Amino acid sequence: MNYREVESSREFLVSLDNGADWREEIEEFAELEDIESAWFNAMGAVQDADVWFYDQDDKEYRSVTFDEPLEVAACVGNVALLDGEPFAHTHAVLSRRSGQSLAGHLNAATVFAGEVYIRAFDDPLEREHDDVTDLDLWL
Amino acid sequence: MNYREVESSREFLVSLDNGADWREEIEEFAELEDIESAWFNAMGAVQDADVWFYDQDDKEYRSVTFDEPLEVAACVGNVALLDGEPFAHTHAVLSRRSGQSLAGHLNAATVFAGEVYIRAFDDPLEREHDDVTDLDLWL
Amino acid sequence: MNYREVESSREFLVSLDNGADWREEIEEFAELEDIESAWFNAMGAVQDADVWFYDQDDKEYRSVTFDEPLEVAACVGNVALLDGEPFAHTHAVLSRRSGQSLAGHLNAATVFAGEVYIRAFDDPLEREHDDVTDLDLWL
């Protein structure tokens, strides 16, 4: 494994705007506060969701769109620089009225309500292309 | 979005009591330690669960009850004041023996075993009625 | 409930190795850094997964194996000493290409890519046998 000890001197609570995009809101927040590295945890509800699954053989993301209201039961992610811009790598577990759960890489979702805890790290984190997975990874 | 930088000077590990209510245990802990604002992460197992889904059109919670043992695969939440009392807004992802997963807003659940990390913030956080969503939101 | 205030003076980001075991990587990291108590949060993807469900009546874990690529939508866990060795108690929510979600206690899983945030606590945490649940619990 690769790892790095990190220092954190700033942490935030963020309330996402109804109607905005879940991931874009987090990235805009990172830009506003000059955050180039962070870990976050979130919960709430969305009006729809574009969820990605990475095809480990074909090395391509596959998208599934859920055009329906969903709870965000859990959301885990981190912020790092991708091509010089803060990118919020976001995974989420969503749920339907029946309690049925859906999950994956959250590319986009229209916020209904969102509560986020973000822990910013002092040193920037950068994503670089990894040949084995064909993904942009850090460290 | 709305956001606030927070300061935290206390953090805790909590082991929930077998037979108690998952959310009430967290709220009792908050009262014992005078916590008016916190973020938490948890895992464990429950003996049953009352899971809520917010109907974004009718602006009402719908309840689904699972009267069966379930793993708590992930639990994310936060503590804020609601009408002057600490309220633990709790979302959870649960699972059955088959691995099938259920999720949503966790209103109540009988603890089998529960392990919780709680990060308390120094300044209180208050929930207030939001007209757009008809929910009690913070910030 | 039982609880303990904890102090943390070290936190880390870890990138798990492709092909390694998800939980073993976290335990090896804990050994490398002499961590005897920690909380973690993670996300990524795995090539397969051995997921456990605790049978609360028979007091035994039941295993389900998923021999297929899965996203790790959310992973929550903690490190404590079990028989003197760091044990990473790991729960995870996984997902398929359809967005269908699976979850439970993650015994083993072959890493495709894994991003972990680990918060180490200064004082050791030890698991001891609990008669009520027949599990090894802390505090």
C-alpha cells in the first residue's frame, strides 16, 4: 500500500442547496475555501441520481440513471486535484421508499437536502493516471 | 450552499447497549456529555429497524419496518438542537443474511451491538424549519 | 452505553494495493504504524467479496461470497486489539453494475482500488468476549 500522514487544521459543515448538483456543490465549496485535499462524509436526499460502476475488464465507467427521489443513506468521498482542479470523488448509498438500496460512484444528483462534514488537509493531494486500473489515483 | 467552519475539541468512542434503541442511545450520550453539535459514524447490528423515506412531493416521511436481525453496514449522522433538545439525525445502511441491503433514515432500531465514533463540535448547531423542503435543516 | 473520550494525534490517507486483501491491507498498515486503536472510512472497488452476517440467534457468522467486481460504495470500520493483534473490524456496502447494493461485515475482498482515511487514537482499544452477544466487543 501507499500512505501519507496528513495534517488537518480546518473542518466544516456544509448544507447543500436544493436543486443544485450534489458533487458540484462540494467542488464549489472546495474552490471557495481553497481546499486541495479533504475527506468527507454526507447524508440527505436527492431528486435523481447518475450512478457509475467501473467495468474492471473494459476499464470504463458504466452509467445507470435513477430518475426518482432517493434518500442518501451514506455518502463517502474525498477531494484531490485532478488536472489542477479540485475533484470530489464521491460514492453514495441511496434508497427507495421500500427501503431498497442502490449504490455506486455518484457522478451527479440533484440535491433535495444535503448535510456534509468535510475535513480539509493542509497539503494538496493529486490524482495521477494509474496503468494497472486505468483510473486516476492518489499517492 | 451554506457552510460553517467548526472547531472540535472532544471526540468519543461509544459502545451501544444491547436491547436499547440505536438513536436514543446516541441522543442520551449527547445529553450526558452536553453535546449540542456533532458528526458521527457507526456500524454494528440491530434486531429490527424502523426506516423512513421522505416523500419529496407530499413532504411527509413514510415508514417501513423490518422486524428481523440486520447488520448495520454503515451509519452516518449528526447531532443538532431541535426545539432545544439534541436530535441525532441518523441514516443507515442495513443488510440481510443474503447480503441484500436496505437503507434510509433510521428512526428507531433495537441495538444488538453498536460501535460509534462521535466528533463533538464546540459551537451549537440548530435545526430550523425550511420552507422549500418542509424539513428542519441546519445553517 | 459505555463510552470513552479519545485523543488523536495522527491521521492518514492510505491507497490500497490492487490484488491485495482489503482488510489485511488495513491491518498491515496498522502494524507498520503501531496503531492499536483507530476509526476508518473508505471507498473504492473490489474484484470479489466475502461478506458475513451475524446470526443473532445461533451466535455464528454466516458467509456469502460474491465472485464478481463490485464498487465499494461505503466502508466503515475500526481497529482494536484482538488477542494482542490489531484487528480491523470492517463493514462495507458494495454495488453491482445495475446499482443493486449488497452489504455486511467484510471479512475479505480482493482490492481493485481503495482509498482510506484512518484516524489513529493515542490509547489502545481492546476487544473482549461479551457474553450477551457472543461477540468480541470493546469498552
